[in-house]
Amino acid sequence: MTIVFARGGLDQDLGTADFRQALQAIFDHCGGPKRVLALPPDHTRSDSRAGELTTLAYEMLGDRLVDVMPALGTHEAMTPAELNYMFPGLPHDLVRVHRWRDDVRTLGEVDADFVGEVTGGLYRQPWKAQVNKLLLDGGHDLILSLGQVVPHEVIGMANYSKNVFVGTGGKDGINESHYLSALCGMERTMGRCDTPLRRILNRAQDLYCQDMPLWYVLTVVESLPTGEKKVRGLYAGNSHDTFFAAGELAASVNCFVIDRAPRTVVVTMSASKYKKTWLANKAIYRTRMLVGDGGRLVIIAPGVERFGEDMEIDSLIRKYGYITSPQVLEAVEKHADLRGNLSAAAHLMHGTSENRFEIVYAPGKLSREEIESVGYSFADHREMTALYQPEGRRNGWHRDARGDEFYYISDPGLGLWMHIDHPHAVSKVPRGEEA
């Protein structure tokens, strides 16, 4: 187990030459692989630069790159336009679609005693380690997992073993991983590398992936207050240390502690990336430790047209709404449909403010009636855009057209924001222009 490339720091600005060097280091270490499977994220994580890494791998390997399977997890398959955007020049006939309800195999289980220990007794069931069958049956001599380490609501810091066991995982593993993490508490999880679910997934990798030719290329990307993106870190290896090195840097560049809690936080969500609240609710996850008690979060999301990533989950969100966590737990106990879709239950818990602040949604196509039926307040995205004028704004403090103060964030999915007095703030030191 080793790291073959590590470059990172707050002053780094890494690019194509560095990406090529990191990939070549893996290819050399593997002795010139002949059949390679790439596991990048989908277009909703385009800022990871994994698209560029994938197309570079194709340029360097040619026909030795035989399969590219976006690690969709529960997400819908990418359209041809989305594939062209994420992977310019990559032949579409190389792309395989991961179907999380069907195309998976169970490698084994992480035992209940281990799960119970790391969750502090909150969840005491064995966890199934599932992956897409292509990882087992494709005859690959290199499986190349590509992606960004960034704060995440389910696992603390995204990527590494999550890209395998969730990105290419199955119904049981995904549902239970999300639910057990929600039980442990999102605010205690986000921005941290060592979390209960991370321990479980890393344990599964140690137990069941030792014979897989699995290597990782991990980026750390900072979103500057101007909206510009800089790659601050690049790590290539096949060890847990690869992830933890990237995670330590991500905690420095992607976690922002603000000197006081705003009464109003305004966020904009890219229309090309966020089409359902299933993903656009990152606006809530990544700012919930910033919004002051009794305040409000305004989400300008002109691309949002649906709730769930698929129609089964969409119907559950419409049925139960974004109720408080105790209400979700009660519904799971009482109703088989929600109990059979625990990732949906976790999503409802993540998407509530627990009645602490108001969530105002300004979607593209969902109606006022639909938004209010799931427990949010509705606003017209055109009116909110006119009031807050987000175009060209830097992240930070501003005043709206009426003169009222608000804190603005462009695409909060790229970080984690907290106020300094929040009990679960990752750091207590206000940092940079965000403060």
C-alpha cells in the first residue's frame, strides 16, 4: 500500500501537467496496465477535475482504457450532452451505466459488532459491502477511481472508498450507509475525515478489495470568494493515507468558519448541475451550521424541476416531506415504504432545518404548492435574483436591494460554512475573505 504522487498546499495551483504526472506514476507502478476501468464521478461533480483526469487517461492509454463507469450512486445516467461536457473527446461507447438497484454483487459484510462500535451503538446491523459487478468480472488489471475530497453530509469528506462502495454500490449498502450516518448526526460528521461511515467503508475495503487492482487519484479544489476554482492538492495511491493526506488539506481549503451567524444566507445552485432537491439540498447541508437561529436560508435554484433522483424516491419525498428527524424516525418505524428506502429517510433528515430556521426555495419548475407541500417556503427565482443580484458577487457579506444584510455563497456544494459559535464547527478560527 503506497502513495506514488502527493502534491498539495494552500498556495498550489495544479493543472494538466500535474494530472498527467500523477496518472503516469500509477501506470508505471502497475507495470503498464493493459485493461483499465476508470471510475470518475458524474457531471454534478465537474469541479473535481475528474473529467479532465479521465480524458487524460484515455489520451495516455488509448485502447487500453476499456471501460469508463461514472460512479453514479443513486444518480440518473448521464445524457450525451452531459457526457460531452464532463468528458470532452471521450468515445461514448466506452461509458458503462451503473444501475444501483440491479448491477451489483455483495462482497461480504462488515460485522454488526464493528458497526455498533463505531456508531456508538446507534446502529447495530451488519453492513453489506456491494459493488458493481463490472469491478469483479471485467478482467481489469487497473481500476482507477478518480474524484475530489470535499466536505460531505454522509461521510464527512467525500471520495476514496465511498466512490467504490456508494458510487458503484447497491441498494442495501447505499440505503444503510446513508441512514446509519444520519443517525450519527450530520453536523457531527461534515468536514471530518474520521467518521463512523468512513471507518466502515475503509474496513470493507481492507476486507474485500485486497485482490482488486484499485488505485485512487484524489483532488482538493478550493472555490475562491470570486467563484474561481483552484486545484490545491493532488494525491495518487492505493492506501488510506492517500485519502487522509487529501482530507487534511480539504479541511483547510473547503471549511469556512465565519465570525458571526447571519440572519439571512443566500445561495445560488448551478442550473446545469442541480435539477432535483435530492442534490440541490447540498445548499442546506453545507450552510446549516452557518444560519442563525430563527434566520432563513434562500436557495436560488433555477434548474430544480423535481424532488427525487428517481420516481420512487420522488414519491416518498412528496408523501412524507422534509419533516424533523424525530418524525422521520417514527415514520420509518411505522411505514414499510420508507423503511425499505432508508437513503430516502436519511435524505429527509438531512433536508430539514429541525424547525431552527426557514428554508426558502426558489426553483425553476416546481410550483408553490409542491414546494410548500414538503415543508419549505416558496419564492420566485426571478424575484430572488432581482433582490439579491448574485451575478458577479463574491462570497461573503452584502446588502440586498432593500438594504438588508445577507451572507452570499455561490454553489455551497464545494465547501462547508459554519459560524464560530456553532458547537460542531470544525475549526474555531475565522479564515480568509470568507470571514
